Amino acid sequence: MNIVVCVKYVPDATADRSFDASDNTVDREGVDGLLSELDEYAVEQALQVAEENDGEVTVVTVGPADAADAVRKALQMGADAGVHVEDDTIAGSDAVATSLVLAKAIEKLEHDLVFFGMSSTDGLMGVVPTMVAERLGLPAVTFASEVTVDGSTVTVRRDGDTATETITASAPAVVSVTDQSGEPRYPSFKGIMAAKKKPVEDLTLDDLGIEASQVGLDAAWTKVLSFAERPPRTAGEIVTDEGDGGVKLAEFLASKKFV
């Protein structure tokens, strides 16, 4: 079984993130980057399925040179190979263009299953998995809390607020998983050393047959028009309780329209 996992190199969510004033895109230079935490769950599920079905896992990412770190982390976790699509004209691409690049890259690989995290920790849109599935003409089973594979049938459990759904699809298929699907494994020392010898293929837009006009900020369907820094925190109001603390609390909540 051949399994592809799409991962993203994102700014560290714990850092002080901001936008670049020159083009209103996320500033990726002033903050450390890493493999999106939500994508680690996709890598873990892909590895589990591969282990149970004698499969191989290939990781695909789209991004600048530093995005190779996301591929490297997945290889250290146990993936077998990587693909890195790097091209300067991709910068500023939105979900539509990103799904195009990923789909073209996946088409070059043998794939029975394509795994995604439920969204990236920077964009948080969660639409790329279904966009890629549409471009590839594959069924999409999304937001899976549990994934099982039996032959050519993939079954997922989707947990909602009020109900749990069981959904099946025939492979090849696209699957996105949530952060409830199972704790990602930590790379072992053996895995870290082995990752150095695993193959990583570098691709450009020309390799994928994509025109520069189809990607980048100018081709984006969605853009940030303006942004403002979060206002600094101000000192809170201290109320001395002289027997009427409850009344003052209720008045405060009502003034903020909380009650």
C-alpha cells in the first residue's frame, strides 16, 4: 500500500506571530518554523496504516527551503521518503493554489491513500484536503478520529458534538484526521539517524506543469486586506465589596452584554 501524507511548514504557534506590512502575508522570516502540529497526527495515522498493511509512506510539502525541516521531521518519525515542492513564485499562494500544487505532486506518486491533518495551525481553514480530493477525482473522508483499513476499504469514525458517524470509502481516497486520532510518536535516535539516508525529491512548478500565473499572491482568491496589532492589555477595574459586590458584578456583566 502506498500512502502519501501532505504536511505544512508553519510559524511556531507559541511565538509572537505577525504580518508582513509589505504585502499583508504572514511574516515567516521573524519567527521559527516547524512541522504543523496538526499534521503530525496525519503522519502518525499514515504510519500506523502502513505498519498494518505492509505499506510505504511518502511525505509531500510545498514551501521555501526551510520547509525541508517539516519533511525531515516526518522522516524521523518513520516515513520512507519525501517530496519538497519549492519555487519562489509559490509565495503568497492561498488554499486554491496550494491544492493545485499538492494535487499535481501527488499525481506523480503512486497513492492508495492520501492523509492530511484537519487544518494547518497558521491558516486554520481546513479546506485543502477536500480541494485536493476534488482535483484528483477521489472520495474524501474528513475529520477522522479513528481510521481503519481493510483491503481497499477505508473506514473512519467522525466524532461530532452530538453524534458519532462511521464513514467508508473505497481506496484510493483522501483522509483528514483530527488531533483526537492518536498521539504522534516522538522520533527516536535511530529514526533521526535513519532519516538522513532517506530520499527526498525536490520539484519545481515546471516539473509539475504549472504556470507561474496560477499561483502566488496575484492569483490568490483570498487575501488579507488590512491588519492591526492587538491592543496592549490594560489594568483591570478593582471593586471593593461593601456588601454590594454581587450587584456591581451583575452591572459590569450587563454593561459588557455578557448577561
